[in-house]
Amino acid sequence: MTRFFYYVRKFLQELKFDSRRMSNIILRLFLFTFVEKRFVMKQVSYKNDIYPYNVRVLLGADEEYIVKTFANLEVEDQSWEGWTDDYGGRTIFVGNRTNHRKEICFLFHSLSDMDVRTIGHECLHGLYLYCKYLNINYSFDAGEDEHAAYLMGWLVDKVCDAYHKFKKEEEK
């Protein structure tokens, strides 16, 4: 979201607005975006009938919710350094504090972050986590990538399904 306000400010500067007027416009945009809409975090869970780790897709989850809900956070880069606006999406492997099950979670700030490129990117991280923790060996040699290809298709299907559910709910 900070990128959004950065571009709004840049646009207003090009229109030669003075800094006081720019601040007023940006404040009004901020209030409309966060106070009027009252964005609520959304999530959808999917059970994997073949592999033991379920998938959860979260939209608008903040760091406090993630830390409170999940234990043993592991992000695709092997560290948890917080959830910032710098990422369109994030993939984490977690233990659920409520039911103690392992899950792969896909995190997105907003629907606009859930574009095809980001979904594909995050699903590849999810595939890596499945393969790592289930000792699934896959390579790009002919015939040795079939398990991974089916799993990748399933992950993309579920994240896209979550996108459509979130979108439908937003349009109400």
C-alpha cells in the first residue's frame, strides 16, 4: 500500500500541487481506503487428500495475526523477518497453534497482489515446501517431474479458487 501512496504523491507533484494540498489529498485517500472500507482479513483453507499438509490462503493478514495463529514459522527464504508491503505475496510453512497440523500458507496483502505472476511464483515456493518436507524428489528429467507437476497444478488451482472467492465476496 505504501507504493500506492508513493505513486499518488509523485502524480500530484507532476500536477504541481503544493505540499500542504498534497498531504490533504493523500490523507483523504488513506482515510477512505482504511476507515471507510474497513478491510477485514479473509482466508480459505483447502484439504489435500493425497499429501498430509493442507493449504491456507490468507488475504490481508497482518504480522500480529500470523504470529498469534501459527507456530514454527518458516518462510521460503528460511527466515521470518515480518510481513511487509514490499512483498506481493509470501509463502510460509507453519504449525497451526489450534490443531497442531502443519500447513502451507499463501499470504497476500490485497486482491491486486493476487495476479497470475505472483500466484505462480508463490505456488512454486509451496511446491518446494511440499517436496522438501515430504522427501519428494523431482527433477526436470523426462518423467521424473510428474508428481511435482500435478501438485503444482493443484496448488495453483486452489490459490486461484481463493482469489475468485475473495473477489466475489468483495463485490457483494
